Amino acid sequence: TIYDLLGIKDLFVTIAHTGGGMMRAADPCVNSTDQKNNSSDLVTETDKAVEAMVQCRLATTYPNILFFGEETHGGQKLTDEPTFVCDPIDGTINFVHGFPNYAISLALVINKKPVVGVVMKPAYGDYYSAVKGQGAFYTNPMGKSLRLPLRAPAPLSLHKALFSVEWGNQRSGPNWALRTDIFVKLLTSQSEGGAMCRSDRSSGSAALDFCYVAAGQLDFFFEAGVYAWDVAAGWCILEEAGGIVASANPGDWDPMLEGRLYFAVRGAKKEDQRKTVEDLWAMMGER
Ligand code: IPD
């Protein structure tokens, strides 16, 4: 690529710090919140203000790179052109409720593949970042960077797995029955006299779920129905940490396709990851 990817990562970090400051400064008493499709699908004036700042800053330095953001997209599809992909606040419900697990997620995507990703948690002051081919890192609130994964990638057995599921912001539609069926199976299947998997979490931010899997803090993550801005940065971070994204149905798949079902699985040997995905498919049964 003709772009200085490390420079773009540093620019993302600078911009994310500014966006994070806007989120911390937002007063919940005056911050207006609107519903988009339903009461689980929210946008605040801070989402819009942060996205406007991000778009303006990026366009100043890179006027020729396209911009694809959650709050400004008009239904256009991602193309093969270099594109900045922005979710100004991933975990808007958390943000609205004052629950601190929300993030600003910034990615550069080329040929629909993320090559730079930064996911920052403004309420904590830490962030995850990756550049394709250069590894993934966690930077703590003191500014110290550690290479991901933080936990050694041992083979994963489902009955020791801590995983995450997200409900997304759709509460109907063709995926709904399938999604709830997979949730029930993940949460209630039995094995070896106990639960099939050790326990579950729902962090409220798909971008952060990807990072937690990348770090090895979660073993896998399941969701259906996300958009490119939810996953682009986290996907880059996960892959650079050795993790994979796999379809929740066997077959070819692209995480950037809207509305599809997927698992993000933490880093280990590729054959171990394939085995984990096969175990998950087997648990879900024929569909
Ligand atoms: C949402 C969060 C949530 C996921 C949804 C996303 P938003 O993003 O990532 O965890 O379940 O699918 O839309 O709307 O807060 O930016």
C-alpha cells in the first residue's frame, strides 16, 4: 500500500483521545438521545458530534480516502477503495446508561479488508490497536503497550470457555429465531455433567468483544447482524493477535457482510481453531 499505516494508526489514536474527551465531557442531563429503529437502537448527540470530528480530522490529512461512518452513512456499500470506517461510540446503550464499557472504533479498510484498527475505551483510558502484518497491542491507561494476546493461546475446550454473545439492536427479522436458538444452545447445552461452556458475558460493545477475544480474555464471541463499523477495527486486532472470524454456518463468509452470523475465536493453532468452530457447529446442530 502507498499509505503509511503506522502513521494512520498514530493518527487514529490521537483522534480517539479527542473523541474520548468529548464522551467524558458529555453531560447525561443535556445529551439528547434518539431512537433509530427501536428502543434498543440509540444515537446521541455525542455519537454525531464525535463522528463529525473524526470525519473532519481524517479528511484534513487524507482527503482522498473515503469515509464510512455509522451516523452518516446513507445505505451505501463498502467498496474496494481505501475507506476509513468509524463507529464513534460502539456500545451506545452502555454510554447512555453510564455503563463504562463503550468504545470509539476506527479502521482503515482496503479491498474490504481491515489493515489498521484502533479501539479505545474512553471511560478507562486504555486501547487496543493493530496494523496488518505488525501485530496487535493493548495499551494500558499509563501508556504501556503489551503485545496481544495477553494470555498464552492454549488449545480451547468448550467446557472451559468464557464467551460473549451480543443481542445487537434488532429484535425481529429473519435472523431473530436463528439467533435466539443459538443463544439458548450456547447458554444451556450440557456436557460432562456441567454446562457445555464455562460462562457467558455480554459486554454491550461488539468492537470490544473482538478485542477481549484478541487479548485471550474471552475465548470466543458470537453475534449476528453487525455492520462493518462494529467489526472492522476489532477484526484487524483479532487477526493480528492470531484469532479468526468464522461463519456460524459452514461455508464461505465475510464479516463485512451485514446481518450474517459469526464466531470470533481467540488465537491458537489453526487446527485448534478449526476444531473449536466444528465443536460449536456440532453444538448448534443441523440448521
Ligand atoms: C452495537 C454494539 C452492540 C452490538 C450491536 C451494535 P452501537 O453498536 O456493538 O454490542 O450488539 O450489534 O450495533 O450501535 O452501540 O454502535
